[in-house]
Amino acid sequence: MPIVIKDIIRACEKDEGPNGLLKNKLTTVQGDLFMKRFVREPAGHITMEDFAPGTTISWNFWHEEVHYIVKGKAEMTFSEPPLHQKQQTIAIKAGDIYLVRRGEYVTWKIDPGEPYRHLCIIMPAPYNPSGEQLVAEIYKKTGTP
């Protein structure tokens, strides 16, 4: 059965807390991430992620991801491997789509006006048993399928 983006967006709107963020909270060393996973198969993952308004989050990517911004806006700064000698900064907003390449270091500075929500598509699924185990434990704890 195909995954329809508008259905994913509606499902997330129903799963928001009073602050407009998804209810499943994951605390990382970089800050809090709110997420809802829709597909978790070897062929790929489809996940919605939220960042809280006014926060700054940084990640080093070890796989490729496509992000489609559903709501909010941010300033995104990234550097490319192998030596990360040059940073580039762009303004991104709802409706934008971008590719994060393996090895990039990305920082999102979220606008304080509203949460930043993006749909993440990863194909094929990355191999990271410790990360998958962490996500599975959070989902079990929160009752998310």
C-alpha cells in the first residue's frame, strides 16, 4: 500500500501536544527531538520530526536523507566532507525540500515563531542497531506502534 504524504501530515496533526509538537520526545545530547515513525523497513524509513521553536540542533549524518519541510522555518548551516572546511547557510521554510548527503554536518537554528516539522525519507534504511534499539525502546515506552 502506498504511503500518501497528506495522510502522514494529517496523522501528525492528530498526534500533536498542546505546544504543537509531536508527542514522542527523544532527548539527545544536541537537544530534544519529537518524532513519529511511519515506515521502518530494510527498504527505508519514513519519519516525521519536530524541533521546538527557538532551538538550535546539530547532527552529523552518516547516511543520505531527503527532508520535506511541512511547517516552520529555520536557518540551516552545513559543511561537507571530507574536511568540512567551508560552511554554507541557507534560509529554509515550509514547502522546501532538500537532500542531506552522507558525511554532512548540519545545524538548524529554528525560528522562535513556531515548531519546525520535516518529513525524513531514508532509502535504504541505515544500519545502526544502537539507534534502532533506542527508537524501539522509546516507541515501546510511549505505546507507539
